[in-house]
Amino acid sequence: MKPALVTGATGFVGWHVARCLLERGWRVRALVRPGSQVRELELETVPGDLRDPASVERAVSGCGVVFHVAADYRLWAPDPAEMFRSNVEGTRHVIQAARACGVERVVYTSTVGVIGIPKNGLGDEDTPVRFREMVGPYKRSKFLAEVVAMEAGRSGLPVVIVNPTAPIGDHDFKPTPTGRIILDFLRGAMPAYIDTGLNFVDVRDVAEGHLLALERGRDGERYILGSENLTLEEFLRRLSAVSGLPAPRWRIPYAVAYTAALFSTGWARLTGRPPRAPLDGVRMARKKMFVSSARAMRELGYQPKPIDDALRRAVEWFRSHGYC
């Protein structure tokens, strides 16, 4: 069996995809930037960078399938152009290498952030959405990267797209913005909340969904990988029950949160240090990102679980690894 390449195996979702593949008996190769490492997993590594097409082709060469999971996932960056180089150009380099090396299939990891959300109801893979609706460089870069993947599918490369929602669980190394919510809660750094909502999902279900997409997905199709639609208030109550810590009682008006984010992001531009409250994050929070995973359940056999076990694993992992 030819190996499967996983980009992003040093990160949260990519690490779980790599582990899921290893548990299924796959040989796994990872593209790893110099100075980084894939922790706790025994796999082959190839040094390189998504922005370097030669190193990407070296990593893809000889692989049967590619899981392109890696992305620059931040809600604030000193140089937003870096996100476009990694997320858009990096995806183009992976697609070009996959075509040149004759891989059997590419599974591209997009994000629910590029899914259209209707005013009332649930967003799905067919909800109309436009580039100008994308808030911030992360969403804009992922929107354009998904266009690259879709164009490759239309031109004959076997590509399946998955759109994870907000994953939670163990081994959130960085952590991700979703993991940051949990970590701030555990540190007592979340005295209040705003009226918003997300679809949350166990990262292990997301990893399983990637393999189901490989096996059963239709070329050129996109599949939302999510689980539970929860308001932030509901999510924090669930987190309180798991952690034993009290949930914040006060809800901040959006205008107050927006003003605080303006100052926080402005100070970040002066200091170069990430803001505690990124403006793009607050702007995204104005709309509840509630979506449906019905297509993935129907076509892939995707069966996500409630998020309670994932919350427990996240809390235990952050605590046991000295994050809080």
C-alpha cells in the first residue's frame, strides 16, 4: 500500500487524521516544517513548507492519497498576506503536486467558515455565499483556497472537500481559537460572554469524517463535518459541568465587545503581540454559525457523537500538559 500524505500533522486536526490513519493500518507520511515535529506518532516525515512547491512535490511523490489539512488558522496576524501565501498558494502547490505525481485522491480540509448561513435556519453545502461576506483574512484565504480545490476537481483531479465546524478535544497543541475558548475558561479569563453560537464537534469525529470522505465521498463535493449547534452560553454551561468551574453569568452587549476588540487589536498592531480579543473574532460572532451535517451523514455514513466526551478530554489534556 502506498503511504498517505498528511499536511498539518503537527497541528490539531491533522494530528488526529494521522492517528486515525495509523490505527487503520495505513503507512503515513507528514510534511513538516523545519523546527516542528509530530508528537507521539510513529510516521515518516518529510521536511518542507507549503509555500515551497519543490518540497511539497517531494512529500507527495510516491503517495497514493493526500490529506491536505494544514492551514494558517489565526483570527489575527501581523502580516495577513502570510495567510494567503500558506492557505491559497500552499493549496495550489499541493494540488499541482498531486496532479504531477498521479495520486488517487485528495481530501482537502476547508472550514465551515466559508459556508453560507441563512438569516433563519441552518447553513449547508448549497447555501449561497459570496467572497465579500467573508470576515477577515483567514476566512477570505480559505474561501479562495476552496475555489482552487474545486477548480482542480472540475479539471479531472479526484478531490473531495470537507468543512469541519469548531473541533474540540485532546492534543490541541497551539491551541486553536476554539481551544482558546476552553483554555480561557479554565484560566478564569472569561468573566462574561456574548450572544453568539457555533456548531461544535469532537475532533475524533472530524478525523473519522476525513477517512469516510476518502472512501465514499463524491469527487468535487463538499461535506460539512459537525455535530451540535450550541449558543456560546450553552457551550459554557456544558464546559462548566465537565470542569467543575462556574460558567460566566453576564452577557456583554455586542457594541461593548466590539469596542473592546477595537482597542485590543489596535494595541496588538503596536506591540506585535496577538490581541486577547481579535476584532475579526468579534465580527464573526455577530452571526450564529449553525449548520447541518445531513449530507455527510447521508452520503458518507458520518455519525458524530455529542461533544461531552470531547470536552472532558480537552479539559484533562490542557490541565495535564500545563496549559492552565
